Amino acid sequence: MKKSAVVFLLLFSSHSAFAALFGDNTARQRIEELRQEVLELQNQVAQFESLRNNQINQVVTLQQLRDDMARLVGQIEVLNNQVEALTRQQRQFYADIDTRITALETGRQSAVIPIDNALSGQAGEETANFDAALRLFEAGQYSASSSAFQSFLQHYPESTLGPAAQFWIGHAFYAQKKDKEALAAYQKVIITWPTHPKSAEALLSIAMIYKDAKDTLNARRTLEALIARHPNTPSAQDARKMLNAL
């Protein structure tokens, strides 16, 4: 800008010299041409400064975008950790519910065992083995618990605790995040004991696995099947709540 102003002043200060050399008309024409050149130079300088300012603004904007992106990445990481913590709490919540339900079922079944000594001894051993497998699960030894429940089913294939044992095998896999194995174990409950209350709970657990996997379609279908097959069970009530939340 300073350079162009100096040129402009020099040109106007030499007005009389141009007039003397070329005459009035020639001098005026030359002065006008020089004025236009000066104006063009000024426009070029202004354009350059505008371009430079735009580049500076772009650099500032780019840095702001990078800062925003870094902040968002941090927020996403925090949210992911929160979701993972909630998922673990949810798994433990359902495990705790089943622990209480199974304890109640075991208590009722023990109360109707005949007094006959031979039968009483056999039933006592059966219940003890089931409880031992359950305690392994409660202690967080999920793999050992699954093996213990599988051994229980081999030794007592006709046990009234069979549906619960098979269900807990599924829960042990579920707790280990082995969803494929858990699905197979729950499906066995549904196929082998279709009218048993544990069948309804197995369907609910399958729906939870689909929900965890973001497979809303299969989760919804499983919940609808649960309500249709076991409409008056507590699991059906939970299924209706889950359907409304999907």
C-alpha cells in the first residue's frame, strides 16, 4: 500500500513535466493512463491482502475444527465406557434375579421330596450338586459353573431341576460374553422344555442378546414369540416393557 501511494504521488508531482514534454492533451492522456495503472496496482494489493486474510481465517478455522474433533473423540470415549459399564450392570442384574428365582424353585422342590430314606438321600445329593454349580456362578467362576451344570445334567437327566440347570449353562456363557454358545444353550431349554417357566426366561435372555447386538428385528420377534407362548408369566411382562423400549 505504501509503495503504491508513493508511486501515485510521484506521478502527480511530475504532472507539469509531462505537460511540458507532450503538450496538454498528451500529458492529460498519459496522466490518466498512469492513474489507471496505479488504481489497478491498488486493486491487486487489496486482493492480495484479502486473500492473505482469508488464508489466515482458514488456518484458524481448521485449528478450531481439530480442537472440536479432539473434544468429540474424548466425549465418545467417555460414553463408550459408560455404555460398557451399564451393560455389565445389566448382565449382573439379570443374573441376580435368576439367582433368587432358582433359590425359590429349589426350596419348593425340596419341600415336596418324599420322606422315603432312599429317595430322600438321592434327592439331597441331586440338590447339593445343583447348589454347588450355582455357587460357582455366584462366585464368578462361570466356566467352572457351566461345566458343573453340564455334569449335573449327565448324572440326573430326568431331574426336575434340568430346565434350570440348562438355563444356567446359558447364563454362564452369557456372563462370559460367549453369545453364540449362550444362544445355543437357551435354545435347548426352549426345545426340550417348551412349556416350562424357564423356557420363557430363556426367550427373554435370547432377546437380550439380540438387543445387545443391536439386532432389533430378531429381538422384537423373540419378545413377540415369548408373549404369544407364555402370556401370563413375569417374563412376558418384562418382554412387553422391552418391546416398548425398542
